[in-house]
Amino acid sequence: MKNFILSIIVLYTISCAPDKAAIDAAPFPILPIDSVDAGKAMTLIQTHCYTCHSPSAPEKKDRIAPPLVAVKAHYLQLDTSRDAFITSISSFLQHPSTEKAVMKGAITRFGLMPAQQYPPQSIALMAAFMYDYQIEEPTWFAAHWKDMNGEDWHQKGKLLLPQDKTSSISDLALSYAMAAKKELGKNLMTKIQKQGTEKALQFCNIHALPLTDSVAKNHQASIRRVSDKPRNPKNQANNEELKVIEKYKTYLTTEAEAEGQISYVNDSVYYYYPIVTNTMCLQCHGSADQIGKPTIAAIHQLYPKDKAIGYKENEVRGIWSIKFKKLK
């Protein structure tokens, strides 16, 4: 499987197996077997991983990273123990590098993943879930695996039972936000990978709002991406949304996992979910010395009232603001 990169959320990298000393020293909790909250883990994976590692994207066209099941498959090829599986994936996810990578060849297709700032407990939970349970895989993956490895693919792990899956109103609202994030994210990542940051900026200028509106229409909801420091004035947060953003800024200074905020007004549901920066975001939203001069020039041309620079990693860039009718 030469064209797959390692990651749990992201893009794979080149190299050999992880350094054992580094794995043993990594400060990640190893959750005991049968203690994994499968529903919570699946929500984290859908939230953090599937924007890039979609199990539904085609094998070649529009794919910006390998499916997550490929990560599981290649780590299991190392004949690793459960503890080593959890620790090595967790270690890579916290600090992605070519030195820690397990797979070869795919970095030329996808590039190195942006660093993610997730709580160690959340990282370990996702990794444990990948080992203990069967995760969603593309329809084409088994044939691809056999073609590349000469062996049949049978995924190991327990099946996710219906009672492990949640279906609350907040889960429904989160799915709306993640659908919009996935649609916008995959398009921006494709532009960045194939044409560069300036083209991604131009794409965002023209298509970001229509893409979000399209997803909103499909779900019969209002879906907005708003900020206290918007790039596009149309994305300015209102007074209530500004309060939520400030709350998240305080909340996310700890190692707590980001969670949605939900409220009800009459028969309407209001749901908010934070948008948090990573290294990839800083290409357009970082400090002046992090943003390339051509990108700065494009920002000034396309967004003369831009306020959305000066961010660091793991800062609240804004929120997804969702509104829809309460189900009866």
C-alpha cells in the first residue's frame, strides 16, 4: 500500500517504524480493554479525523488523505501489541514527524499532517477505539489492500453496537457542523495541496459561503461560520455568538476536549461548536512572518477589511453557529 501515509487524523509521512524508546517514554494513558467509551470515541473520530480521512471519499479523485482504516491496517502489520499500537499512534499524532512515521511513499501525495493540539486522553481514546473496534472502511479498500499486499483484508475488532451509537439532538447538530466543516475543509485542502495557499484563498473568497449554504439547505438548517475577528464581514459574530466565542477562549486554555454548546428557544435549537487553529490554518491566519508575502497581498486584495490574522496554534478562530427546528 505504497500510496498511504500514516496518521490518525491526517496526512501520513515517510520512514520506518517508530523509535521504541520514544514510544515507551510518551505520556499517553493506556485505556484498559472494555473500558473504552465507544460512542464518545466515535464522535471524536468523526469530529477530528473524517474531514481529511473520509471513509466515503473515492479512492483517487478528491482524496486529501488515506482512509483511517489504512492507518489501522498498517500499524497492525507491525505485529504490535495493543499498548504499543495506542502509544505509537498517540505519539505521532501529538508531534507529527517523518522520524516517527510508519509508512513509505505517500508523503509525496499528501504531505505531512499539520500538528493537532488534542488532550492526551482524547488521543489515546481514539487510538484504543481503532484497535478494539472495527472502523468504517471504503467499499474499495479490501480490493486495494489485496492488490497492494497480495492478501485478503479482514478487519479485526469488535463491531460497534447500536447502543454504542448516540442519537441526541446535540449529536444531530454536531453532524450538521461536521458536514459543513468536511465539505469546506476537503476543498481547501485540495486547493492547498495542488495549487498552493493563494489559490485556496481565492477559492474561499468565492465558494466558502455558497458551500456552507448548500450543506445548510441539505439539512434544512441555518449553518454559519462566524468569528469575532472575521476575514469576510459577512462572518461577523452577533452579540450572542461573541459571548460563546469568549467562553470557548477561556475553556480551551485548559486541556479539556472541545464540546458543543446547545440551547433551545421555543421550537428552535441553537448549537455552537468551536473552530480551533492548527499549523495549516496559520498559512493564512498566522502572524505576518508566517504568512507568505503573496498570500498577504492576496488577503489585502480580496479582503480589505480583514481582521483574521495574528493567530497561534490551538486558538479559537471562531465558531460554527447552527440553528434548526426541534424535532417533534
